[in-house]
Amino acid sequence: MKYRFTLSIVLLFFITCGSFTSFAQEQEYYQLKTYTIKNDTQENMVDHYLKNAYLPALKRMGINNIGVFKVIPGKFTISNKIYVLIPFQSLAEFNKLEAMLAVDKTHLSAGDEYINAAHDNKPYERISSVLLRAFSDMPKMKPSTVDGPRANRVYELRSYEGPTEAMYRRKVDMFNEGGEVKLFENLGFNAVFYADVISGDNMPNLMYMTTFSNMKERDALWKDFGSSDKWKEISVLDKYQNTVSHADIHLFYPTEYSDY
């Protein structure tokens, strides 16, 4: 009897561990690449490369739902960046990307102007890259299905930095166990992803993206969010106080060749 009980405990342990391992493997990884450009010539070169060479090559590798975004221009907003959001099923898939691109003849041919650009005719000023891992409460990306003219759509990328690792983890908990992700879903924010930054310049921090048909809808939904009973409930809890030391808000529209 004692042997059977011990065996049951051991089996339960392995089953439980296996479940956690399987669940962790389901969480996607995302790369957010940012091209900084200085003029129309560079913008056109990057657009041409992304549209005709880079995105098609990624799709040949089985990588889909790639977002390409530009900054919504405003009175005090400089639109000098192009953002590329790429989902990966695993770090192994991310790790092999550059090697695969280097031997893809179609990619090399279609992207020749960009790939072999001269030093005095470079297609961009700099590229920055952030690597993210999806939150447990939304382990898979949900490409936005908002409609309406692309030029009117709003893709809102937010980055929240924590003052310390411990306080940052409490902010992540607020999204997951605290119910913030669920609140966004219930209100219709059309979130694309929520994720931990696992490699980047401003850690510890998280990023998430929500989407709207237009700016009017975006403003109305954020008003609903701030006045909701759930937000009022969780935002005053002691454990969630002072968990964000800096926040950045970026408002984008999708390019015509973006997957969403």
C-alpha cells in the first residue's frame, strides 16, 4: 500500500512537471526590430526590402503574422522609424533566422539593393532589437482583425519599466493573476500580445500592443478602462503600487504590406 502511494506521488510529480513544461513551451517569442531612418530615400529602401524580400523570406520559413508599422504623425511626433514585429514559436526558430536568410537565394536577389548597399548610400541609420516572451495569460499572438482604412487604424504599443525586478514582477502579476489582461479583452481592446522583455536596453520592462479602428475608438475605450470597476479594484491594491517607474506610449498605423 505504501509502495503504491509513493508511486502515485512520483507519477503525479512527473505529470505535473510535464504539464508545466508543455505550457511554457506554448509561450511564443517576439522580436521587435526598429529601423531609424533620416529621409524618404531610406524609407523607400527599407520598405522595398521588407515588402519584397524580408517578409516573403520569413513566410517561406513558416513565420507568419508579421506586423510592420510606422509612427502616426503629430505636431510633436517625429515619424522617423519603421517597426517590425516578428513572432517565433521558439528561441531555436529565432536563432536560425539569420543563417536561413543568408542562404535564401530569392531573398538575396530581391533584397540586393538593401543588402549590398554602399556605405554612403545606406538604407537606414541604425537598427535596434528587443526580444520578448509572451505572458502566460496570452501565450499566443492574436493578429488584429480591426477593419477600416489602414491609415486610420491605431496600433498602440506600450512599454512599462519597473524600478526593480521584484516590483516589475508584481506589475506582470497585475496583468495576469490580477486580471488586467482579462479586462482589456472584455472591453474589446483587440490586444495583439503581452510580453516580458527578456533582452533589451531598458529592463526590467514589459510591452503590449492593443489595436483600434481609429483614434476616436481608442480614446473611448481607454476612458472605459479607467472608469471600470475592475480597474478601480486592482489599481488601489498595495502590492501593485509604484510598480512602473517609466512608461512609453507609441501610436502606429500598419503599412500596406503588413500582415495586419
